[in-house]
Amino acid sequence: MYLHTIEEEQATGRVAEIYERQRAQIGFVMDAAKCFTARPDLLPIYTDFSDRVRAGFSLGLREWRLITLIAAKHIPSTYCSHVYSRQLIDDLGSKEAVLAVQRDFRTAGLPDKDVEMLAYAETIAQDASRISQADIDRLRAVGFSDTQICDIALCAAFRCFVSRFFDAVGAGTEAAFINEDAEFRATMSVGRAV
């Protein structure tokens, strides 16, 4: 981490509560949480916003993770690629399936609906000004509601914000998220080296 942040033993109030919740969920406090404490008022705001976005997300966790993986690839965010690829192994059934999506989701054997969702997320991460009515029409044609389209856009754009912030302040990928497989690790290292 490039900035001074609140360490676990120094945390009080809401920051301590958020740290404790994360420790209870995954066993440690991520740099992704700590980095917001360079300005201590930010972590509760970020956490509340993130929790509300996820609680109201009209698609499943699998879709959240797929969108995040593709957005992270184009940001490029090694941190988020490693975190979400690890979670996607269970969702997709194997490391090979995750690698196929990371390399080219269009040829990874995903359903058409997923391909359209990820094409939209990819364009958002690369250059959202290129989105047109035709993109929205394609999403509707494969069965997405306007609420779901909004959520795809929100998930991809949210990832652009947080991933760039993590890199800008030096949040690093924790060892727990780095796969022991050299090919997998290299493929997910899309930006800063781990």
C-alpha cells in the first residue's frame, strides 16, 4: 500500500466493525478495505454503497463475478482479476472454464445471454461512450430487463472505479487469492504484477 491506512489494531468505530466483518467472512482484512481508510470517513461510505448495490443486484453472484472479471481484464486490474477468478472456479466448474472466459468469453462456451452481457460490460470498461441503443436492443433481445441492464452497467462501471482506485493507492493482491497454477496466475495478472 502506498498510503498510510488504519491497521487492524488501530481500528475503532465503524472501521473496526467493517474490518471484523471481513475477518469473520474471509479470515483477514483485504487491502481493498484498508485502502479506503487513508481518509477514514470513506470506508463506511464505500461499504454501505457496495452493500446496497449488491443487495439489490437483479442478477446472480455468478453474473456479478463474470462481469467483474471481464471489466477487470480491460481496466486492467490484476487484483480484481485474481479475486474474482478464484470465486468463478466454483461457479463455472473448473480453472479451465475460467481461463477460457478470461481469454475470450465469446468462444468459451457460455450461453448467448452471458456473451451479450459480457460484451456490454467489456465496452463499458473500454469506452462507455461507444454504447448505443443497438447494444441495449441486443441485451433486451436475449431476455434482459431494463433493471438487469442497469445492473450490468452499474457492476461494470463500479469495477472501473474501485479497481482504478485500488491500483492508484497501491492495494495489493493477497496471497489467498493468488492461484498456485502458474498458467492461471499469469493469465489473471492483467495489470500490475503480483
